[in-house]
Amino acid sequence: MPLHVPPAPLPALRSLNVALGSPTAVRDARTPALRTAPGPLSPEHPLPVHVLDQVAPGGTAPLTRLTGWRFLVAAGDRAVAAADTMLTPDGWSFSRFFEGPYVPSTERALRQAEAVKGHWQPRLLSVPELYMLTLWLHGDTDADPATGTPAPDDLLIPLAPAPPGIAAHHPHPVADLLPLLTLRLAPAPLLGSPA
């Protein structure tokens, strides 16, 4: 198996399990699929969520930061929702349940990643300015999942829906996708005043 899924911090998992065990938290969640799911709900596929803070031109490493851990919430053999946990001053805490296209897209990308040659540590990489989320396959499987930046040989699998011009569910080497992201994230040039 080429994926080496890092364990989530135990306090993050505990906070999610408390939320899943709370009828109030599940009932009040704005996720109909979660409220109507048959059988017990279980957290699966913990993935650290990193946000791309800055892409610098010239091939320098992008800046990222860990913002939380995301879990797919399964009922039986399929994910019906996802849940986020976040780091607070008091430690890891449950943040929210949600559903939508990124839930099945994450499942699909994880299945795709299983077929990619090599050994990978799966993570999620968010690019908020482009409304883009990718499965980040990090080549250093022993790395601390809370740190690091995408290496040129790492792979990014954009989740659907992806921004126009970027193929969803197609593995892109960071070295190939990063220049495109750099162009899209570059500030627009200031236009001079008319003469």
C-alpha cells in the first residue's frame, strides 16, 4: 500500500468522537446526510489540512501552514459527511460537520492515490484564493504531518470542483502545477492613469 496515513492527534480524534456521540451536535449539524445516516457513524481517513499562504515566483518553496485535521465520516462502507477539527489555545477541538462535493471527491482521490507508484503521506492542501482543495501526496512518509512544504516531486490531485483550466482528479507534480498557481495568485498589475 503506497499511502502512509499519519495518525491524527488523539485530542482531535477524541473531540470528534464526542461530537459524533452527541445527538445534539449531529442533529444541529447542517448536514442532512449525517442526520439521516443509518447505523453508527465513524471517523475515517484523517488528513492534515494545510493552507497555501504564499507562492513565490522563481521556484522557491511555497509557504504553508497546518490549520486542522479533516476526517471523512462513514456510515457503513461509505462517507456521508466530513468533519474538521482545529487547534485552539486549549488544544485540538471539534470545529464542524459538512457535506458536499469535496466528500466524494476526497474518497475518489484517495482511491486514485493508492494506484500511484511510490510511497506517499496523504495531506490536504487548500488554496483559498482559488477556491481549490487538493490531495497532497508528500514523498517523505516519515515527515511530521504538521510541518513541511510541497516538494517539487510531490503530487497534487485537485479535488472536484477544480478551478477552470485545472484538471480535477489528475495527479500533477508540484513542479508543474506550482507555476500555474503562481500566475493565478500573482497580484494584478496596477494600470497607469489615462493620459
